Amino acid sequence: MTIFLDRQFCEQARQSRDPRFDGKFFVAVISTGIYCRNVCRVKLPLAKNVVFYASAAAAQKKGFRPCLRCRPETVPGSFAWQGTGTSVGRAVRLWHQDPAQSVGQLCTRLGMGERHLHRLFLQHMGVNPMAVRQSIRLHQAKRLLDETNLPMSQVSQLSGYSSQRRFNDHLVSSYGCTPSQLRNKTKHHATKVPSLSLQLHYRPPYDWDALLEFLSIRSIPGVEVIEAGEYRRSIRLGGQYCLLRVRQDKANHRLLCNITPAPESELLLVTEKLRNMFDLYADPIEIDKVLSLEPRLQQNLKRHPGLRIPGCWDGFETCIRAIVGQQISVTGAITIVGRIVARYGTACDLGAGVTHVFPSSKKLSKELELDHLAMPRARAQAIANVCHANASGAIDFEQMGVEELMKNLQNIKGIGPWTAAYVAVRAMHEPDIMPVQDLVLQKMLIPSERLTAKQLQTRAEAWRPWRAYATFHLWQLATDTI
């Protein structure tokens, strides 16, 4: 079974090398046996010599080798791998986080049988799960070879290979050369630990300024700093505290990220978290195609092309921030969260204005004194309950599915649908959730009247599966009109 691709559309995108279509399909050249991204700068082959595939895995399954020039492994999420919120999308994300897990282990985490997962992959990607896993492992290995100086044994292990021999054989069969030869062809390597540099690509357009504005208004004192077009924050990795710095390289459609220090064993985890945090898998064209049908949203799509959903580094931190912010101003919430950090956070001067690391749920569950939170007792108790639930594993922002997480959060007294939806969107990267109880959303869609939550929900059905993006466009519209 194969995915239908409009050949005329793909050919036009290939001829124009339009970066907006990077990753929506892959170009395989029959005469060379190599597949590329549509933005590859090689001399364009004749149209009669190319075929198009919806995923890198599908091209590899047909025997094509990845191009060493345009590096398909760096593409910001192929079109066929999208569908965030579906079982296929979640399966691919889980494999990116841990490519060593088997299909059976993945099915256990997804709560479905292998036959059903196999059927879904064929339907959405045109290949079976094992082919996708093989492609992910190959691309992870190629990225590590190009972007780090890790020894081959570590590259093999981090890429999910069970043996060094299988790792070597796969790369030779896919690229036509050994891992060492591949590395020698790369001119630039990432900086050695303790500093790690990453280049994460995205599909343009990308409204970096709007994303930074959103994060800046809500930045936690001591933990986050946004200035001069750069985002900085403290993060906890492998038992140590690190400084994360991110800025945009607009000309090359990528974000430049630096982590100091950065344990090598966390590299794949870091890159996947950053891609989700800055919404690098988003496809603006597909999103705009749906949202532009709404006149009110169309205004903001033109004003803020490529608006992304600001994700987060840590779901627990975002949840605490959301609970504190219930029924008070953003400024007031930041003041209270700042006090929590100052009192319970870990002081570690990482430089560049970052002085603290947000306290862990285990520390807060043991030490948090509700009387010092300067907020209603019920809301303070909700914070304490979330701390205990996360510390005990009853709520897991990394492993739980969206529905399970939202249900468990709302089972805690003091947390309602708005907070659960907000956390799901920012921490779980869920593109089709809208907090319809939000007063700003109810007022912004039709300026002359306020919709009820039910009316807004009905209106938003037309925006699926991108209701979270509609949410942020309406919030941005409200910010611009203040």
C-alpha cells in the first residue's frame, strides 16, 4: 500500500526548491539510486528519472540511499510523520526518544496490538512499523556522526542498535560507506562536552518574535531570560544543571541551540525536547490551509505567518505555573512563581542572567509550605497535590497520553478543564485542543459579542485538527489589540 502524492504538486515544489515544502515528500532519483529533500542544491535530474515518496522510510524500503549533501535526516519532520495526537504520530515520537524499543514494547506503551499498529502505519505512511524504526535509527546515527565526536560504540547504542555489527552493516548498505568514512566526510563537528551545539531546522515561515514575546511575558525570574532575540534558561540533565541558549538563524531556516554543559548520553532526548518545545515539526502551510477559512483567524495569519505553539522544557513546571496563574494576572503569577523558585529552587549561577533551577516535584512535595504561597488556600493545596502526584508517578508528563494526563489532572481538586487543556497543549504538544472556557477566546472571535464555551466549541470544529494553533492566533490577536 502506498500514500497518494500529487505528482504535479511535488514536481513544482522540486523545481522551485521551495523550503516551505521541505519534508512534505522525498525525491528519489532512479538513475543514481539516491533520495533527497526537495531543497537539495544538486543539479536537478530530469523529471522522468524521479519518483516521489511521502516518507524517508518509504524511499529506503524501495532501495534508495539517503543523499549525503542535503541530509534527509535533518528534515524537520516529514509530512507523513505528522498527525500529532494520532497513534502513528505518537509512535514515531516515542521511537525518536528511544529507538531501541521494539515494536512490541511500543505497542504496550500505546495500548494497542501489533496488527492494528501495522495497519495504521500502512495507511498513514505506506510502510510497516519496522521500516520506520529502521529509518529513524539510521537517521539518528547519521546525525550523531555528523554533529558529535562520540565514539562509534556510543553512536551505535544511542541510535538504538543492539550490536555494533548491525550498526556497521546498516550504514554501509544505506550510505555505501562505513561509519568512519561517513564521519570523515563531515567538515564540522559539534563542540565537545561540556558545550554542545545543535542546529535544528524548521519549515518557514516561523514567527520567532511572537514566540519569544509569549515566553518573555511568562518567563520565570532566575530560571528564564529572553533578550536580544535569544531565549535562555536553566535545565536539569543527567543529574547536572545546564544553561540552554536558543536563537534563530532565519536565513537558513533553523534554530541554533547551545547547552553548557551537556552530557552526551542525553543528546537524543535533548534534541527531541527542543523540537517539541519550539514546535519545529509544525507545517505552516497545512495549518494555514484550514485556519484561513475563518475570517477572524485569517487576519492574524497574515500578520503573524508561521506562528508556533510555545511548548515548554518541563511539563511539571508549566503545570505549576498554570495553576498559580488561575484567576490572576500574568504579572501576578510570575511574581508568585518567582518566590517559589527563590525559596525552593536550586541556586546555581549558570551565567547570562540565569541563577536558579526550578525545584523538582520531589523537593516541593517534601518542603513546600502553603502559607508562604500568598494565594487562596484551595489553589495552594492544588499545587501541593500536583507535586505529590508527580513525585509518586501518579502523574507523568513524559509518559502519559494526552487524555490520561488531562483526566488525572482534573481529578485533583482545584484543577479544571482550562488548566488541563493549557498544560496538554504546551507540555504534550497536542495541536487539536482548545480551552473553550477561556474568556479571551470567547471574546476575540466576534468582537461585538462573547460566545459561550459551547458556542466556541461548535465554531472550532471547522478548525480541526489545528484548534491549538487557532487558540494561539486568537491570543496573539488579543495581545496585538491591547
